[in-house]
Amino acid sequence: MEFGTVAPTFPPISETTRVVKRLESKGYAAIWFADHIMGWYPHELWIETPFSLRYPSCHMFYDAFCEICYAAHGSEKIKFGTSVSEVIRRHPAVLLQQAVTANHATNGRFILGLGAGEAENIIPYGLDYSKPVAKLEEALKLIRIMLETNYGETINFEGKFYKLKNAVFDLKPVGEMPIWLGAHGDKMLKLTAKYCDGWLPTTLPPEVYAEKAEKLEKYAKEFERDPDEVTKALFASVVIDESEEEVLKLLRTPILKVHALLLPSEFYEALGYKHPFGKFYGLMDYIPTEYSKEKILEAAKKVPDEVSKIAFISGTPEQITEIFEKYEKIGVEHIVIWNLTYFGDVSKIKSSYELIDEVLENFR
């Protein structure tokens, strides 16, 4: 099992190159770049955190593809991925052009991570967020067509959402350019099984992951594909400390409660609770600029500890090692670590990364 982690998104951009070199030297297999315009918190909440002293807003994101092209120079082995993009802000031809450019910039070490999209990056900018899964499916069909056409061959495509007439797409990837999908529901798992090379869901308890992995393998066989052709991965939000009591204290901090609040209501219902926002589809519904600090904090107070514990992979290094071993046994091949520990306590930046290093040493 290999490990990746997330890239810095805030200025200065020179920080990204330094981080890439450091992560490559530490043996990380990949670095993943968020494709966002907005962050996850109301601005009034962010400016009360210690991070605002250096970063005046949580809504500062570089274009993921441009940042990858900038950061790739000087690296040799580490892979680069988007976690994840969608097909609403960019026409599939433009998205593919950016992706293949990143593929060339990384000398074939680029993974195109895609998903159905998140409301916060789409609706506030006047874009149509209806039928996101159907749009994604049509875009995946079109992307495969564009990648498979011969030089000079014209493309005519009459879809419901996208139309090409006498178009060409002659920029081809260096080697293979895998496409991974951030999928959770059955429709998205079917798209992963039919069109994609990898599966990258966000944090799921091992038993839930195993159930979805079984469905993914079933769908792959229905599409006459070898299930092993689809890399199984996990985007894991991690909270780590040497003390179990300290971990629980961190999970109860308001800023981390917000992340648990953004779980879809089905996770609450599975544990016998009601989501503070009622019927809620998580990041497919959430737009932080529509919530005041008071409203988001009041809702976060209602998040049970039991829910917080499934929103993160949390615990001591020994406990997290055991959890990662469970994922490994059910076939997970790649874990992307998003260290959120120090969001709960900024003094734990250095110690939390050192503890994560301890965990990863167990798998090398």
C-alpha cells in the first residue's frame, strides 16, 4: 500500500515546489491538489483562527492544473493528481487539454481525479449544477473518444450536454493518463467501473468501504472488466496524537466539528441520529458563504462524538496503523492523507506530521 498527501493551496506558490521535493525525499508516492475556488468555512469563522494571521482567507486556491505544472519541475518519481476536478466549470475538451498538459509537465506522472462536483464551486458562479452525474458520464464518454482519435481525425459528438462538430483533439498523453473517480453512490461506482482506472472516495469506515468495494468489483465484471484494473484508493482525513484523550478533545473543537457536519445525512441516520441540517447531501449541498459563523457553530455543536469519529481516521499512531492495516486487507492500494490535526490545535503541526511519519514507516 502506498501513500499520498495533499498539496499546499495558499500563496506563495514557491512553497509548492519546496513541499513536492520534501515529500518525494520522504517516500510519498503522490501529491494531490484540490481543485477549488471556495474553502470549507464561513469567512467570519476563519478569521478567528490562528491561520488567518498568515492567510487572510480560506478561499484562496490556485488553479490545480497550473499549480501542478509549476510544481512538477525538479521532481523525478512522485505522482501528481487532482482531488478532484469536475466537468461543469470546464468543457471536457478544455479539461482534457489541461490534464494532458499536466501529464506532459510531470512526464507521465499525472492522475486526473474527477467527481460530480461540489455546490460551493459551481452554484455561486452562475453555473448549472443540475444532473451532475449525467454530465460526468457524458463527459467521460467524450474524453475517451478524444483520447482515442487519430491525429487529424475529426470528432463529431451529439450529446445531451456537450456537442462537438468537426473538432479535433491531437494532444496525446505521455504514456497512460489514469482517470480516478471520487465515487460514493451506486451511480458513481458504476461510472468508475465502466470508464475509470481508479476509485478515490473520501473517508469511509473500513466496513463501509468494503461494501462499496464489493459493489465496484461486481459492476466491473458486468462491464467485462477485470476488477483489478481499477486501483482502490482512499482520501483520508486524519487526526492523530499520542493520547486518546487528546484525540477526542481535538475532534470536539469547533473547526473539526464543521468537517463532521459536512457529512451527508445518511451517515448520521446510519448511527441513529438526525443531521442538524435535515436532509443534507454534504458537499453537494454546502455553500459556506450562505452560513453565518453563528449558524455553522450552532449546528456543529449538535454533531455527536460518534459521528465525528467516522468523519476522520483518528487515534494514536498505533490505532491508525491498525485502521490502515484493515484497509490494506480489503484491497486499498493508495491512501491520501489529509492531516487535519493542527486545525484543532495549531501547536500540533510539527508533532502530528512526525506521528504520521511513524505510521507510514510501518508500511515501508
